Amino acid sequence: MKVLCIGNKPAYPKVDGGCVASAAFLNDLIHAGCSVHYAFLYTDKHPFKEDLFPSAFKEQVNIKARYVNTSVKKLDAFKHLFSAASFNVERFYSKQFETELVQLVKEQNFDTIIFDNVFSARYQSKLKEEFPQTPCFIRSHNVEFEIWESLADGTRNWIVRSYLKKLAKDLRRFEIAAYNHSQGVLTITEDDHEELKKLGVTSNIQHIPVSVTIPDYAHSYDQNGLFHLGAMNWRPNVEAVDTILKYLPVWVERNPNTHFTIAGIQSKERYDHLESESVTVEGFVEDITTFVQSQGILVAPIQSGSGVRIKILEMMALGVPIITTTLGAQGIADTSGVLIADDHESLAEAVYALRNDEKKRQELGQKAKSIITLHHNSVTISQKVLEFIKRK
């Protein structure tokens, strides 16, 4: 099967969860035996660096990249107040890219087109108009408009809040219409699957988990420090770290040697001033495996957002003991491999229990790794993807 996958940012380098999910999906298509063409936009935030794409990937996939300037211009943002179009989506529109996509589909005669993330589905209408016989699918990473609704609800300034609510409303309208215009939607989590049905999406929806590579790595469980690893330019991660920092003094008072490490993009910029005996700010981590070897327990009290937390899946694959929330565990096929804590009392008890019991850390970490091996392996998931996109 010849497949065109269209993205709104490059899958490599894997600098955030969205990139990891995209890279995993592309590799699932390869493992399913598909002939894959990958066309994507790149921006100043997510530049295209061809040398950072794996050699094996470039040998198997045909790549087409196009730059788009997604910087927010005040005049464009103001004009949007009088438009029903989604400003979030329109920032990813390039007439030149659209023309290139039409030419590419005309030349290659693809069996299927998949938009990886709803923002790239901005090009769906044109491609369906030009090639009505080619089925189009959308892979949903999140219910995107809900993230913007959450941002609006958490904003005190009423002017900014009103503008964010409009962004969310317009994005919701586009998102539902795009899904209904497609032949089918692949969601990363079962919760998103159910949410889209409630929102009135009538296209065929299939929940297909993110596949995760199991590294050749044996985690050591003698460390009992706490850590959080994630991009600090994403609000749910900031909320999670702020929650830990809020309660950390109480935990330190009970266990004076409690230590918390913050790592990830922009963590230095946001938290470096909080360095102390009980807090270390690591910054961006080049080698995750090496970093994790020196760490103990991943604590991720996620409070908002949708979709799967890729970093949690990656830590499970490494056998790391994890404490998260019900929301943070979305998209995990079996949550018995993590501890769920949705309030401070249960969070504190989970922290104390794991910090003081090496055997429990090991049991939880090994259970997590076995769940990834069983439910999130590429062989199983690639077949699910193939079966779904073959439906017409």
C-alpha cells in the first residue's frame, strides 16, 4: 500500500511527545509493509534538520519538507477577531505546500492519505476535491480545542481569556468538521475516542495506541529520588512540576533527604532560580537513558490536556517506577503498571511508599515494562493501523 503521511512538524529530532508519536506512527507504517511518502511543514520552533533523521528512515521513506512562518503577527491576530476560520490552523497553511501536495498525489497515485495531527488536515479539503477517490484519514494526537479551552479557563485577564475562548471555539468547529470530512480517525487514547463520539464525529473512529520501542536497558532500583522529565513549554508539564514544588516542602519535612530533579526543554529558564539542596534543575537532556540511570521515581501529576503522555510510555519501557494521575495515564493500555494519585494525600502516600521500598519500585517498574512489551509493540499496532486504513 502506498501511503502519503502529512505532518505539521518534522518527526525528527524527537524533541517532544508529538514528535515521538509521529516517528512511532511512521515506523508503524513501515513495519506494516507500506511504501511511505512523508510530507511535512517545518517552522522556526520545529526546524528541519535532515542530518538528524535516522539513515535507515531516510532510506525507506521519501521526504518532502516545506517551511512555513507560524509566528503570531498582531495584525493577523486582530483580523481573526472578525473571522470564523481557526487562527491556530491557518498559521500552518502554505499555498506553495498545497500546490506541492496536489502535484505529489497526482504523480504518485497514493492508495491512502493520512494527516498526522488535525493541523495538517488544513489541506484535506483541497486534496479531496482534487482526488475524491483517495481515502483520507486523520490521526488525532489530542482533542486540540480542549487544550485551548483549558488555557482560557486558567487565564485571569478577561481580554486574553475572551480571545483564547474564541481560538478554542473556532478550532473546535474546524476540528469536528475535518474529522467528519475524513474516511476515519485514529485516536491515540480511548478517552479521546469517546470524546470525539460525544462531540458528534460520525466518521469511523479507531483507538490505536502509540507504539514504543523497548530498549536494551536494565533499570537500577537503588535510587529513590523524585524526578520529572518533560518540555517546559507545554502547560500540563509546568502544572505538574508546580504541583510537586508546592508539596515538596511537606515531603522534605517528613523525609529530609527527599530530592526532586526537573529536566527537559526550557526547565533551566523556568526553574533554575529554585536550585537548592532538595531541588536540581537539569535542563535539556540529550541522552535520556543515561539521565534515567541516575534517577529514581518519575512523578507526573498531570492536571490538564488530552492524548497520551509519551514520556510516561517511554519511562515505562525503561522500567522506571511512575506516579501519575488518572489524566496522566490516558492512552496506557493497562494502568496497573503505574501508581495513580489524583490528590495531595494519595500523591504523598505514593511518594513515601515508593521512596522507602526498593522492592516495590522494582515490581512496579518491571510491571510497567511488561505492559509496554505486550500492548504497545510496533508489530501488533502496525497491523491494527493497516487493517483500519484498508477499510473504505
